[in-house]
Amino acid sequence: MKPTLYTATGECVTPGRELGKGGEGAVYDIEEFVDSVAKIYHTPPPALKQDKLAFMAATADAQLLNYVAWPQATLHGGRGGKVIGFMMPKVSGKEPIHMIYSPAHRRQSYPHCAWDFLLYVARNIASSFATVHEHGHVVGDVNQNSFMVGRDSKVVLIDSDSFQINANGTLHLCEVGVSHFTPPELQTMPSFVGFERTENHDNFGFALLIFHILFGGRHPYSGVPLISDAGNALETDIAHFRYAYASDNQRRGLKPPPRSIPLSMLPGDVEAMFQQAFT
């Protein structure tokens, strides 16, 4: 029998069925709150992380909760005890966003979804980032698992406890990242420990996600090498701005893979925005 937990206001929370487990903690149904789940850490987080979660829960609003699996309340082993987890909205009827990259998967799982569906998903991702940024925060660790998406094109940004949070001037940094979503200027960094992310760093990862969605999972820095040192490591090609679909890709050293969706199918201003984001 799982122990009863408590919110900061003393409400009882009883963890139910385990829904998933990772290196940091596990997620459970909550018997008293069917529309929320509990993330319980394997080990109580340090004091700074507890402060971060308490601030996030205290500042949750409808706009954040509409786009983000944001902490709704901190969870404690006893009334007034240390933070050992948090409640967040339950994400159901959605799957990881990388699953919709594949046209074959979309035909099977989303048979009635066409190009307009992808555009709606892209628009909702943009709104998610905008919402986080408008609240003064940064996602930081943008990657192919950052979002869950439903058949209605609505998305939920997950893993919010890793975000870079500005708590009234106190920064709680995001100190992790995925290399193939890391912008060129940060590729040589040995780690993100102690490093302050910016909205513009998020924008690079956002542009990558949109490119993946519209171009069947293709990475903008992956292609056919035109020079000897290109195409060996994705991180190196990102660091050298080798955008395979660039108007001057011959100079940059990569061209699009065979049978790629042509960039010319996009409106000119969208093509220009990709050019700006990746070069």
C-alpha cells in the first residue's frame, strides 16, 4: 500500500497505479484527483529544487496549464515536510510528437490528418513556447520528446520541472540538453552546468521541431556531403552551420538527401525563417 502524501495546503493525496518510471522518479495516478497525476522523485530533491517546484506550483495559471504539464501543487511525505514530488495535469490520449514525423505512421494512426494537421501542430508548439517565454521562463532542454500531441492537434509540453525558471529574479537553471537540438554557438560547451539559457536558444530547438514535423523527421543539418569533413557528425555540422537546405548549401558542404521534400513547397517567408534560424 502506497503511503498518503500531502499538498502544501495539507490536502491528502493517495498515489494509485504507476504510469511510468524514469531515472529521476515515477508517475502515478491520484485517487482523489482523477485529472492529475503525481510525479514522485526516487530521492527527495535538493533544497533549491524544492524551492523551484514550490514557486512553479504557486504561480501556475490557466495559460500555463493549457499548454504545459506544469506543477499544480507540491507533494510532501508529511504535513510541512520536504518536497518529494508534485501534482501536474494528466496527459491522456496523446503520444510523443516524434511519432507524427513519419508519413507512414500518420497514415496508420491519423488517417484523416493531412498537411493542415501538421500546420496546426506547429502553431500549437509555437504557442507553447510563447507562453513559457511570456512568463519569464526558458524550456532549455528542447528535444524530440518535449511534446505530446493528440489527434486534435493540441500539444502538451512535458518535463517542466527541468525548465529554466525565473523565480522573481532567482534563476533555477536547466543544466541538461540534447546535442542535436543544441544551437551552433553552444555545441562546444562541455556541459550546461552553471549556464544561463536564453529564449533564443529555445527558438533554435523550436525551429528544429517545426522542421522535423513538416519534413518527415528530416534534420536540417543532415544530408549528402559535398566536402570531405561534412556528414561525419551531426554536432559538427550544426556547429559549422551546414544547413543542407540553405540557398548557399554548396558553400556550406551539405545538400538535401535524395527524395527529400523540397523546401520550395513552403511559402517564401517560412523558407526565409528556416534560413535565418539555421544559418
